[in-house]
Amino acid sequence: MLYDEGGTGRPLLLLHGLMGSAGTWRRQVPWLREFGHVYTYDAPGHRRPPPSDLTTEAFVEDLIEHVRHLGSTVLIGHSMGSLHGVCLAAARPDLVSGVVVEDIAPDFRGRTADAWAAMIRRWPQPFPDADAVDRYFGDVAGQYFRDSFLRRDDGYHLHGDVSTFEKISQEWGTRHFWDEWDAVRAPSLLIEGEFGITPAGQMTEMHRRNPMSTYVCVAGVAHLVHDEQPTVYRQAVEEFLRRLQ
């Protein structure tokens, strides 16, 4: 599901992370309009039905269907959205003019989502109000989930099926995406949180293997770099977009 967020010029498509939504980018949309025509996107399984085949390829096919009419697009992703952006850039270089990769890496083999999915199933849903969401998750993750959860009369509900989220994550523990990364020819910006989810050294190895990439490690933050350090994130992305111009 594609949303037109306004602006003029080259298309910029924002791709959210697992269990996120288009709404998680609302704090970045205003300043990004200065650099192009901004679009946000709800991935399958997030506020809309999942694909029948929960593979990365199925998600990339959905992206292609939404992007191909935009022309050559700058993809600005977080986590899962970054992975899908990388795979799209590898598969259809004609559709991608640049890629921002935030806190994701090509190889999570050996990791499972079992404990993580079990934790989600224990969440005390529905959360009665926004304050309850923030108390449970903290300020940063709280706003991420408030921007994504479905708000109903009785409170905030998860906006997708836990089993779907679990299967998406489990796939990453069974395969690597180094071949896709090595096939990317568009300029790229790699942003890593010092305490993020990426296996040690992988994002610097991505930078080493791709001479058209720029690497930034943001100190003192975890996975949600764009919300934990929005000023640092904005500066890095703005510099990247100016170089693309």
C-alpha cells in the first residue's frame, strides 16, 4: 500500500521495519519533502494481508508492483525495509537510484525468532491508551508502535498476525543475502546503531565490498536510529541525498 506524502521531484520511498508501518516515518516526512516527492508504504502483513508465500522474494515482488510506475526511486529503509530495498536494487537496478540501509545486515543465519515471538504473544493487548503503550515499551519504541498499532474503541491492537511476523523473521535465520548486496550498483548509505541488531562487523564489511557506499555508525543508540538520534540521522541522510543530486 503506497501513500503519497507530497513534495516534488525525484521519488523517495520510505520502507518501514518489521512490525512497523508507513506511519513510523511521520517525523521524517516533512524534511524529506525538501529533497523529492515522498511516498510511504505498508508492507504486506502490516495493516494489510500478507503474501501467500512469506519469502523475501514475495515482498520484493510487491514492492516492484508499487514502485515501477514511479521511475527511478531513492529507497530509504529501516531494518526489514532496508533488506527489501537492497533486494529490489539488486533485482531491478533500473528502478533504484539510491538506497539508505538502516541497521540491517545480510547474514543472520543461525538466529531464530522463537523467544521474540513468544514475548510478543505475552503482550497485554489491547493497550487501553497511548500512555499505556509508552509505559510498556518506553518512549522511543512506544511511539514506533503507537504509529503502527490499530486503534479501536477498546484501545491499541497489534496490526498484524504474530505468526506472520515470526515467519518473516525466521527466514532470515536460514539464508544469507550477500549475493544480493554484491549486486547493488546504486549509491548507498549504511547507518548502523552502536547497539543495534546487526551481527558484529557485517555493515562495515558491506561498506568494504561496495565502493559506492558510505558507512555511518551512530554511537549510543540501538535499532531505531532515526528516532533515537533524529538529528544525526537527518544530517547523514541529507548529505547522502545532496550527493545524489
